[in-house]
Amino acid sequence: MKRPVVWIVVVYLLLTLLISVPGLKAFGAVSLTGTRLIFDGRFAEASIALTNRSDQPVLIQAWLTDARDDDGDPGKVGGELPFVLTPPLSQLDGQGKQVLRLMYQGSGIAQDKESLLHLYVLEIPRRVEGQNQLSIAIRQRINVFYRPAGLPGDPAETPSLLRWTLPANGPLRISNPTAFHVALQNVQVGGVELSDYLLLAPGANHEFALPASNAGPQRLSFSALTDYGAARAYCAPIDGREPVSARLHDPVFPQQKEC
């Protein structure tokens, strides 16, 4: 799971070099319409759009992987997943748009919980003849959540259903009793950040190490991402006596009580 991070660092350094060298053009013009894709199992397919913001055509390669054994290599994926992604390879003209369609084959994936997949989009700029040009292929990855039809509960309520426990000597524990994934940001206890990002799977548990100074009653706070990628704030008092659930906290309404 460390390879994508290394790749991002390499791309960042190369892009910095491109910007600093006269006569060379930096590429990275393709954007996706979302930071995540929810595949609602009530429908036969899900889609996401790509936009080329530059005036030059680019070659696009797209592929899907299982997040559990994902190394991002397009040569090792595609045969085992019950999905079809189309088009896997296409040319995106300057200022053009392309829709990627993801279709489920009807069986072969869990139906009692949400499943996590990774969608990769590789952007390969075309070389312009007669110009000195360093071209870099840019790879993007987003999470795809396949959500079977008929799952119990509302995915929007998942953050408020998480169970948090703070024993006397730590660590802070969290459990997800729902059938949905939840993406948490900026988890804090007593104003101390314990994690900047955590994606907790259905039925999963996680522990956060606590500083020694965080003993006794504390205020728990975190943000959770919605299906559309927006962050919503949650908070709860936590004292270690019993598991607690956090509630949505909207500072826009001053009459709302503090956690």
C-alpha cells in the first residue's frame, strides 16, 4: 500500500522540475467529476465523467482493482472482479469529456455489506513532434463503493452509529456496526489529533494510541465524509465508563448545545 504514496512523491518532484525548466510543459489536465464513486446496487451501472482541461489530446487508460490486494498494477487485475469498466482505453481530445461506465455482472460480490474497490485513471500526454518536451503519465485513484440493494440502515447515519470507547489507560477504540464504510478525518480527543484520515470498513474495529496526558473525561470530535465527498463534523463527551456515539455538530446554529 506504500507504492502509490511513493509514486505521488515522484510525480510531484518531476512536476516541480517541469515547471522550473523553460520550454517544457507540465501535464496533469484530466479531472474527475468526483473524489469517490458510489455504485448503487439498485441500478445496473454507475458512471463518472472525465474532463480534459487542456487544449491537447491525451490517452486515457482506466482499470478497476480489489482494494484488499491492490498494488495499482493494471497488468494484474481485471480477471477476478465481477465488473466491466468501459472504455478501458480511449483518447480524450482537448477540452473534451469522457464518461467511464462501470457495470456489475450480477453475482460474485458480497450482498450483505458494502464493498470497496479502487478505480485508477492514467493520463498519458501525446508527444508533439518537433518540440523539446518531457511527458509524464499522471495516475489518479478514487474509491468505488459497491452498495448492494436492500442493505439495512441509512449510510448517511453511519458516523452517528459508530461506537467509541475510551478505557482508563487507553487506547481509544472505535467499532463500525453498520454495513457501510465510513471515512473519518481529523479524529481528536481533548484537542489532540489522533488520526488525519481513517476509512473504516463494515464491521471493522480500530484503536488509536493516546498521549498520557489524555486520561479522564474528554471531548471526542471528528469529521466524516458524505457520499458526495463533503465533510460533516461530529462530537461527543467521552469518559471511559461506557461506549458512546457522536452526534452531528453544526456550528452554524449557535443555539445548539456543545458536546
